[in-house]
Amino acid sequence: MSKKNRLVDFRAIRESVTMEAVLKHYGLLDPMKRSGDSLSGCCPIHKGTNPTQFRVSVSKNLWNCFSECKHGGNVLDFIARMEDVSAYGAAQKAIEWFQLDPERVYAEGTAGAAPENASNEPAPKAKPDVKAAPTMAAKPEGNAPNPPLNFRLDKLHGDHPYLLERGLTPETVASFGVGFCMKGMLAGHIAIPIHNSDGQIVAYAGRHVGDPPEGTPKYKLPPGFRKSLELFNLDRAKRESPELPWVIVEGFFDAMKLHQLGHRKVVALMGSSLSTAQEELLRRHTDWRSQVLVMLDEDNAGRAARGDLAARIARFTYVGIHAFGQEGQQPEHLTAEQLQAVLGGVA
């Protein structure tokens, strides 16, 4: 079997290859200035000339460009940018350059084979960017579900200017039932109903209007509610055509905005990590013919999470990763045309 057609374990590669080794491969290590745990120098990605614009944390095995790139990440992100290839292409180069142990970095199966528990029907052509397998099973969580609420916040103000600032139309605001709350625990916040997979409201999240004071979180959740047990908008997304790709985003507004742009098969993690329960929800509503696109925020948390997240989902369906070209970009910033272009890459 050709190694190029085998599943790769991104985490194992990142654990096996250091940024120092990658810089040495490119002949860039010696020119770097070392100060304790940090390496600094000119950015080799955009060919910068400022000797302090590019930095590497040796202990964290991460890099950042604080100049034109305004980007950072792990060793695979660096190789991908240097070579102008996908994450999968970067992984293949790292395996070849550093002669990594195939037993450690390759998983069983082929890129074109169906995931576990698939039927005997022919598998579809694999999609680019992510063909991964996990290194270990996640630990199970508690079984008690979030109970449905016995009340509704029915006097929310959907015409609040903040919702317009976030780009939501009155139709989207009404469809999701969001609005400014005047009383109770969420007074002064935008209240966002969270439904379970059966469509029952199990909580309201409160978004602080604008930037909150220092030390105050942007979101407020009710005591006892476990967001790790839910996927925001799953009750709607699961009703969409099985031919459409699933899109996984981080936040409420990302999901609502993509829904508004016409792609309604979108769910939000309500954070950048995928819990065991959320993984099981995805498994329950997908099969080996499904397509999933991971579209997390373009920041350190999103970049750190998306590879491992995709690797876990790739156990049971086909996965792609969308990386934004600019630091700080989020799915809600996409235009309808940009979203269609992104989705066209996984169709």
C-alpha cells in the first residue's frame, strides 16, 4: 500500500517533530537569536527583514509572525505555509524529511477507504486537507442530560442595535429567537436559546453587549448547564439534506450568520474544544458518506484545536479543515460568495 494513500496522525507528527528541527531543515536555525525558551528572527514565510518579527516558543513548539503574516501555529502550519500545501501535504513532507516511524504516524486504513462500521458500498473519493485517525479514545462523560426548561423568555427585544452590528437580519433574529433581555439573570445581555437535538430549549446563553469590562466573560451560562452535552443548532442542521456538508464552528453568531447566508447545516461547539458527548452527537447524525468541514476561528485556540478535532471525527466520516488567510478571521466574517467558494472545495 502506498504511504501517500494512508491515514496520518497529525498529533503524532507534531509530537515527533520540533520547530528547531524544521528550522534546521530549511537552514534557518543558526540565524535565529536564542533567548531562554524563545527563538526570534526575520520571518521566512513572507521574507521579512525585521529580526524580531518571527518568534518560536521552544517548549510549546509553536511559532508566530507579528508582522505581515499576523499568523502562527504548530510545525505543520509552518511547513504548510512555507511549501504552500495543505495540512495533509505538510504532514507527508514532515514524514519524509524526518524519516518518522510509519507505525507511529500512519494509522490503519487508506485515504480512500470508508471509516469503521461502513457498509460494503463503494466509498466516495476522499476530500483534501484532513485524513486522520486519533491516537487514543476519549474518556466517557456523565450520562445525565441537560433537562428541558419549563419556561421561555418571551419578551426579548430582537431590534437591539447590537444584533444589527453583528450582521444579523430581523428574519434570522426571529428564527433563532434571540434578543436583548431586560430582566432576570440575563438582564443587559443578548439572550440566545440553546436547544437539544430534539429541539427542546435546555438553556439561554447571555452575550454581553459589546466588549465586557475587564475580568468579565463575554458569555454567561446558567448554573448547572453543561454545554459539552449540546451542539448549538443541531436540531435544525440534522433536518438538512444528507448531500450537504456539515460545518462545525465555534460560536453562536458564527452558526447564525452561516445559516443566514444560506448554509443551514452548521453546528457550533460553543467553544473551540469537542467533548465526548458532542463527538457522539456528530457520529449519530453522520455516516461514512457524510462530509464535515471544520471551520474554527483563526487564532491560537482555533489553530491548536482544529487538527485534533478533525482527527477524532475522521474515525467515522470524511473531514476537511478550512484555515482563514488572516489572523482573527471568523466564519461570521464570510460573505455569501466566500462561503460558497469554501463549500465548493468540499462538494
